[in-house]
Amino acid sequence: MRDYRRELANEPCWDARAQRLFDIHGEVLDDIILQNREELIALCGFIEAYDIRSYLEIGTWTGRLVRTLHRLFRFEKVAACDDGYARRFGLSITLPREAAYLEAPSGSSAFESWRAGLGHLDLVLIDANHAYHAVKRDFEINRRYPHRFLAFHDIAGTTPQTRGVRRFWAELHEGSRIEIVHPHRELGLETTTMGIGIWSRSSGTLRPGRVAIVRK
Ligand SMILES: C[S@@+](CC[C@H](N)C(=O)[O-])C[C@H]1O[C@@H](n2cnc3c(N)ncnc32)[C@H](O)[C@@H]1O
């Protein structure tokens, strides 16, 4: 397994500074990865262990996570969808040159035709609107298109904005799933504020032992 802690060392994630920005402005007004570094390291382990070669991120903020994962893994296919919200704050959205990009709501018909054109994807990360109805809708749409895994950010649902993801994840009983849940060390916490859930429609596909996972 590669040393992802080292490879991610220069990438800013959600740390105390980001938390301060969020507390003041209600958004992290910066080009950073909106992830718990420990969970991102484990996600990279998952991508390596399961040989993920194609990736779609739904909800990309400034694109920093897409850029970082593509830098690390050089996906054969990389795609991103976002509503362009970061631009309202004067931030740019920057994606890898090879990336297919749709700027539209993930629940739109434009998304569905774009997604159909992408074909098979190994991993789709759903990290857009975190309300219960929206996550469920993104799941129902994306499960219809060929993929290996659907992942959901913020399954811990520790804030009013993310508790819909926790509810959605708690209700998802079919197929197989793992949870990447690590203490949010950069916030000095012993628990997570985020959590990533990964789902496969087939039972038995996901084996928690293959990556550093805290909860099954
Ligand atoms: C939490 S941020 C994504 C963070 C990013 N995945 C990362 O890990 O750094 C959520 C993004 O999704 C976008 N978004 C929210 N609802 C959306 C929707 N329905 N369709 C497309 N993008 C949406 C927001 O504007 C924002 O840019």
C-alpha cells in the first residue's frame, strides 16, 4: 500500500482554520479538500485495494478533491458534476484537463443524459446536497447507471446540514457496504465529523478487512 499520508501531506483538508472559516461565513471560503484527512487517506487505500480506474464526483466545491485523486491515481476516466456554487464566492472551479464536467443540478435531466454518456464508472462519490431527499434521489438516479461502487460523504451526519445523509445511510440495508470512519484529528477530535460510506449492490463484494475501516 502506498503512503497516502505522505502523498497528501501538502493538500489542505478540513482543519481548524477551515472550521473557523465555516463558523464565520457558513462556508469554507477556500480551495481546499472538504474532507477529514484520516478518512481521505483510507479512501485512497480503498481506491488502491479495489483498483478503481474511473471516478465521478458529484458535488466538487472548487474541484480540489477531484484534482488530488486524479493526481494520485491517473484515472482512465474522471468526471465531475457541480452546481458552480463556489464561484459565487469568487473562487474558481479547477478540474483536471481530462475531466468531463457538468455544471448542473445532480437531480436534473441534464445530469441523467450526461451520466448515461459516461458509461461504466468504478466509483461515484455523492457529496452534493446533503438533505435526506436529495441524497436518496442522487442514490436512486446513480444506481441506474453502470458502476461498481457508490460512496456517500458525511454519513456520520453530525450537523443539521448533514443529518439527512446519516438517515439515508441507516436505511440502506440492501447489498454490501463499508464505512470509513476515523477521528477528525486535524480538529483535535476523537470522533469523526464526516464519515464515508461505500456501497455495492451485490452482497459480499465489500470486505472491510481490505482497507483501514473502523466500523462495518
Ligand atoms: C461539500 S461540497 C463538495 C466537497 C468536495 N466533494 C470535497 O470533498 O472537497 C458540496 C458541493 O456540492 C454542490 N452542490 C450542492 N447541491 C448540488 C446539486 N444538487 N447538484 C450539484 N451540485 C450540488 C455545492 O454547491 C458544493 O460545491
